[in-house]
Amino acid sequence: MSCQETRELIHGYLDGELDLVKSMEIEEHLKDCHVCTQTSKGIRSLRSAIGDTALRFEPPANLERRLRSALHRESEPGPKRMILRWRWIAAGMSLVAAVFVIWAVAGIFGRQSTGDLVAQEIVSSHVRSLMADHITDVPSSDQHTVKPWFNGKLDFSPPVKDLSQQGFSLNGGRLDYIGNRPVAALVYQRRQHSINLFVWPSTEVPSVNEKASVHQGYNLIRWTNAGMTYWVVSDLNLAELQQFVQLLQEQSQARLS
Ligand SMILES: [Zn+2]
């Protein structure tokens, strides 16, 4: 390292702001260079001199009292000051309003993006289950086999419906992981279309009515019912997927009554 470079970096070096390599290069240079060592010593002694108590300034004893009385005079309301004060209040209130609007908008978009994030995970899981040829952990068309299979694997018991009479055959179930929690995935089949139905306990109060959306060409419908969140995804057309949702909801109604 040259003297020129050392002089440029010496303050950073003394303040401990340089990385290890540069610091070592400077130390190496200081060992051999008398001029730069003197400069470094000069900066060090200047620094300790500034820290010396003799250079500190103690304010006069009555400064605080004088400041307080000056502030007191300022705060006495005269007609002019009242106007000024109202302006400040108005400005403050507009600021509060602006902050509230930003907060509300951020809240709306925040919620939307959470829903979108889950939808994204649902589609990914659906595609993965078809790709990896691992669509079911428990391949069974019997709801009384599929439902108990989840015992001990989840902290809830997913409702499993048999809709084979209506043309949606149950193919089985599997464990999945959506929105940072383990969920139940129930697999149905309509002709050659696989349907993944994801179920987990709902955190949404009040319950959400059916909401349909399309992600990456797949139809999705979500809803909540009896404390459970449901997401269904398939390449099946929306009308038939809605029919599937309708049948599920009718079956849970029937079970409740
Ligand atoms: Zn030097």
C-alpha cells in the first residue's frame, strides 16, 4: 500500500471501519513508514484531546430556567397563536387520515396476497401430486378407510364424503403441507380429471362463501364451512367443479341436521 492510499484510509482504519484485509495492509505499511506512523499518532492524540473534560462546556446554571420561562410565554394562547394551533391540529389530523388510508390499503393488499399465496401453493401441490405419481398415501374409494387413516397424522379429523353415486369417485387421501401447516388432501376423480380437495381447520371468522378463481389454467374454489377451510383444485371445467362443491356442502348439511 502506498503512502497516498494509507492517508486516504487512515481515518477509516482508526475508526475501525475497514475490512480485515485493508486494516492489515495499513498495519503492514505503518511498520515500515515513519511518516504515516506520525500521521496516525497525530490523529490519535487529537482524538484523545477532544475527549478531554477541559474542553467541555458546562451551560450556565440559569439556562434551564430561562428556557422554561421562554417556552411558557410561547404557549400562552393569544388569538394569533390559536389560529396557528388550529393549523397544526388540522395538519396533524390530515396526517392521521393519510396514515389510516395507507394502513387500510396495505391491509387489503396484504390479505389478497395471502390468499394468492395459498392459491399458488394449492396449484403447486396439485401439479406435484400428478407429476410425482404420488397422489394418494391411502388409495381407497371407501370413506371409512380414508377418514380414519388421518388419525394421529393430523390434529383434526377431515370430513370425507363419498360422491361416487354423483360421478365423483373417491380415490384416496394424502398428507400435504399448505400455508405452514399439515393439511388433509382428498383425491377425487371425474372421468380423466383428478380433483384435489384440501381441508384444514379454518382461522377465518365469519365463514367465507365460495370464491372461484383461475391459477395457471386450473380452476380453484375455496370456502369455509363448520370451522373448516376447503380448497378444491382441478383441470375440470368450472361448472362441474362447482357441482362437486355443491354436493360436498349438501352432504355436510345432511350430516349436521
Ligand atoms: Zn507511508
